[in-house]
Amino acid sequence: MNPLLKFINSINSENLWDKEIELERNEYLKVSGSIDTNIYFVIQGSLRIFVIDENEEHTIRFGYKDNLIAALDSFLNEQPSELFIQALKKTRVKVINKKKYKSFIASSIENEKIWLIILENLVLQQMERERDILTSSPTERYNRVLKRSPQLFQEIPNKYIASYLRMTPETLSRIKKS
């Protein structure tokens, strides 16, 4: 079994979720300037994490079914974050607060190992994305993301994928056709 799903099943079996939230399309789970120390597990739907710079949105990350998503900076340092988290379609998430989550992680060595694996994978993915944006052509970025996350192209509208890949929607469309 996938280590993340095993981890989530353990949280389920201990009934640690604080609540379940249903979001409508375009509704915000988190807005810039707020503190959010929750972690969310996506049951259904999809979300994006983005920032706004000089009135332009820059998509940083996505979450869809069976993913954890959080404003990780705010979760870790308990400070306001510039991140937005927005539902891209009708979405349901389970919520666990930081105190319960940290207690759950500390309750077993296996949970600590899985959390470390989750964080390591997140850092590696972020480093790969940054390297791609700085050194790869738009076509190379598209192909790498397609190979790494084919489900993304079924779950997420092209305009947000284009933002994530740091290209225009027209460029993404042209690359997909070729």
C-alpha cells in the first residue's frame, strides 16, 4: 500500500480529523495574509496554491484526490502566509490541526518516518520544479510534469497548469498539440 494512504488510514482509524469542509468552485480555503496551521487531505476535487505578484497569479502547487495539501510555510512557522489555496472545482477536504497532527506523528517511529518521507519528497519536487523553471525549455518542463504527474492533466484546467509551468496558456496548447 502507498505509504501516504497507509498514513491517512491510520489518522482515519484514530478518528483524528477535526472536520470535513466542502468548497465550491473558486472558493478559497486560505487567503493571503492569514495564518493556517492545518493540513488538509483531499477527498474529492482539486485545489491550487498560488501567490499574487504585481497583480499576476503564480501557481505553485496543486492538490487533488488522495493528496495532502497545506500552506506549509504557515503550518511550520505559525506566521501569516502570502499563499492562497483555492478550489478549482467542487472539493471536499478533511482537516487536521497542527497539534493533533504533531501528536500523531510523535506517537510512533513509523509515523515519523512517513512524515519525513513526505517532507523529503516535497522538497525534492520543489527543487526539481525550480531547476526546470530556471534551466529547461517550456517543452521540457511540460514533458517532465506529464511524466511525473499525468493525473494533473486530467484534474487541472490548462490555464493553471500553464501558470505552474511558467508559460502562457497558448504556449501550453501549442506544446500539447505537437
